[in-house]
Amino acid sequence: VLARRGYRVTVYERYGDIRAIPSSGRSINLVATARGLRALTLLPDDVRARLLELGVRVTGRVIHAGGEPIFQRYGKDDSEFNYSISRYELNKFLISEAEAAGATLRFGHRLLGVELEGEYPVLTFAAPHEASGQRGVLDSALHAEDNTGAEREVVVRCGGPVVAADGGGSAVRQALSSAGACAVHSSLLDSGYKEMSFPRAAAEAGGMARHGLHIWPRGSHMLMGLANLDGSFTGTIYMLNQAGDATLADDASAGASFDHVEAQGVASAAAFLEAHYATALPLL
């Protein structure tokens, strides 16, 4: 959006270019609701249309609480819906669109520090030596390197505003807090999530409705599944990271934690899934 409005944009990304990395590991699908869809109106019409082609329309929740699944519609009819979009595919799309619009992309740059001096900040990154040919940000920026050690240090004296999108552990936010520009309070959640896959063949055989957000609620833990374009579903199981010494045999959720399940081995994990998610197992 900024590049199309005439700004010279450079994006510094901690990790490598995900377009060259197969999707694997822990992930979740994103759900674009009415608020998110309104934000997309900032995009050019052609970009917005192609972005939405990445998603699957979801018109309600499908609750698997025992017995027949219960469908809970989001709106009055099928004209009101959300979109299920793969986070991996969305990020690939946004990176490519930014690049096509003229933004400069610097991958493998880990933010080390931020100095707030003058009108614009000074950013310090650690970057691999093989990226040493990557130089420059804005024309008015000063760019320096220290090539000693396993990584090179890159110092950028910015010539324009900085938009920080560096996540929950934001180094930019911490720098602002240290400078007295804002107050920060953070606390870690006691729960986490892991990705599970609903293959297309199993999902179709099991009659998983593609228009639904499937949820298996189980007290303090739950499993959910969102449709992908290829007919599969991306599943996510949410659970406490630690939950004391309660046993997996407990019918309630007190004994359910990733630490406990993983410590007991594969057989015990399978027993846990059988006890709590028997109706989902044929679909996974």
C-alpha cells in the first residue's frame, strides 16, 4: 500500500524468504472476519480480489460436542461469512505483492537494537555474511557494516518513519519503553498449540463441511479445523503447556497438557486422543 502511494519502502525480515521454504511445522489458518475484510479495502481492487481467492468462505461454526455436529451460523444467511486463509500462503502472497509494488526486501536480518535519536531511529541488525551484497534502504539512509564474527552487523540510520511489526517480543516496543515513550506490560499465556492435518481424502470421506469452522471443545483444551483450497483442513489443537500432576485418565480437562502428553510417549498420546477426540481421529 505504501509503495503504491509513492513511498520508498524497505522491509527487514528476521527469517529467510518463505517462498523458498516448504510449509511445515506449527501453523494455523487465519480467519478474516468483517473487520479484517474492511481493512482489505485499502488494497487495490485487483490485489484484494486475488488475495481473497486464497481463502475459503466460512459461514459458521460446526460444534462437535458429542452426538450430531451442531451448525452455528455467523449471520442471517450465506451472504454473511468469514474467510479461512492459510497463513503460509497469505505471507507468500503479501511478500510477492510488496516486491512487485517496488518494496525492497532484506531477509535474514535480526533486529539487535533501536536508538531513538534525532527525527528518525537508528536500527542495528545482525545478518549472515552471505547477504553482504544487500545494501541500502532509503536514499537518505546511512548504511554501515561490521563484518567481524559469525554474523555481520548492519546499522541503518533511517531517513523516514519506521513501522514495527516484530511481534509479541518486539525489540522496537522495548526500545520505546526504555526511552519512556510508552509503558509496556507483558505476560505469557499458559497454553500453546500444535498443528494437526485433516487430509482431503479423510475429510471428504468423513463429510467435513468446507463452509464450517469445525470445533471439538473439551474444557481447557480443544481441536479445530479450517478448510484449505485443496480440500484438506488445517487442524490446530490448543492445550495448557503444563497442568500439574493430573493424569490423562481424568475425564475432565485438568490433566491435559502438552508436557504431560508428550512425556508419556506415543501410545499415551494416542490414548489421550482416543479418549477426547474419538470422532476426529478418523479424519486426521
